[in-house]
Amino acid sequence: MNLDMKTYDSDGRIPIGKLSINFLSLLNDGWEFEEIAVSEREENGEKLIYPIFSFRTKKQGDALYLLSGIHGEEPAGPNAIAKGLDYIKSLGMEMPIVLLPLCNPLGYAKNWRYPRVEKWEAGKDDSVGDSDHLLFLKDSKNSRRTEPKNSECDALTKHILKLSEDYKPFLTIDLHEDDLLHEGGYIYINGEEGYESKVGRKIIELLSKKIPIKFDGETGFKERIVGGIVANEKDGSIDELFSSKEIYVGGKITRGPSAKTSIVVETPATMPLERRVNAHLEVIKNLRELARLA
């Protein structure tokens, strides 16, 4: 791990080395640590290598999962986790938590969406959180893809499925940003409660203290927003995987993680980074209440 790796800094994000040191401080509080993948990229004849970390409390059972940094050009989540780590540590003394604070370190360092390309291009690199290889086609018992889109999403999804046996997710929160929508923040929810989710409504309330909320209309992907919430979209993400009751593994149907509620927080990427970080931090500071509601 190169703690001195150069980090894109035009938006004021925390350098990747400093972020990693911050996250690794969890080991001083007795958290378990695992390196779940090593992300690699060639650049100007040099090989860039950085690990993807996973942390968890020693206490097992029904667990809260907190993720961020799936897309490298969305830095507010990882920065908010770094600033709010004391809140997470405190809650970890009370309940099982799994923390994946920087899922795409090479993308973060470069301000690229994916580990090896800046933006989506057909046939090129893709999201580290893509889970289509484990999720069903509509009205079919076959997976949407035969192979994972990249090595990182393969490792990340395998890790989630393995952990969910001892750390069964009841609430998952994935911190994201949206550079296609300027009017305000919103959230995605996968779960039976959908638009009526108490957890979802509470998160919208928390976000509204820090940023404008887009309460209705559509996302940049033409998804319907009601009360600041987009409910049960099948987007192939790791968040859909978390909530899935059945998945497709090794050529057969098996039980999925079955989280009751899986949430993606979206802040408008056009706002100053500090404001977006504070919005995510407001969610982190209230994880105890959100877990109670779930």
C-alpha cells in the first residue's frame, strides 16, 4: 500500500494515504480487518496498486453495513466516514457493524468513476459495486451476466456473501453522489416498505438540514422520485444484492443477503464538497437512531 500515492485534490478531498491511516485506527478499538482485493492500474509505465479494506466489529449477528467510495469521483462519503469515525466506533460497541469505507481507492485517487477508466465506455471497466452476475433477469431464474464485470466487483460481492452468514444485514447504507442532478439530494431504497420506509423518511429529514432535497420528479436516470425517495429500482448494484432474497451463485439459486432495508444516499455533486460531506456526516451521526428504526 502506497500511503504517498498522489490524490486528485482540486475539490479538497482528504489524501488517500491519510484516509487509510484514519480507517486503520479502527484496529486500535478491536475491530476485525480484512484486505478483500487489490486494485491495480497501469499509468505512464507505472503499476498503481492499492488494497480495498473491510472492517467489522468482533461482535456478530444482525448487522448494520456502511459503504462508500464505490465511484471514485464521489468523495463525500469516504471523507464523511473519516470525520465521523468516532460515532461509528461508539455504535460498534453496542451492535455488529461492517464498514467498507473506500471501495474504489484507485478511482478516488484519480477522481475517476471506475478503477481504470474515468467515465463509462461500452466494453471498458465498470463499477466495483456491480452485482449483475448474481442477480436475476426479469421473470427469469438466470443471472443477468455470466461473469463479473471486473475483479473488484467479483471480490467485493464474494466478500459480502461470505460475511452475511455471520453478520446478517438488516440495514445497509451506501453513501453516493449524483453529478447529473442539481436540484437537491434524494435516496434509493430497496426493501418491502419502499416509499413508506421510516428509515428512509428519517434520512431525508436529516439530509434536509444540510442540503436541498428533490422531493419529486425524476433522477438523471429518469427514475421516479416520491418524497425524496426512489423505491425498489433494479439497477444491478450491490445495494440491490443486499436486499435480494434469492440470488444466482455457481449455476444455482441460493438465498441472498435479504437485508430488510438497503439505502443509497445521493447528494448533488455540484455543491461544494464540504457541504456534501456535512450532509453525509449528519446521517453517520444518527446511525443509532436509523438502526433502531430499522
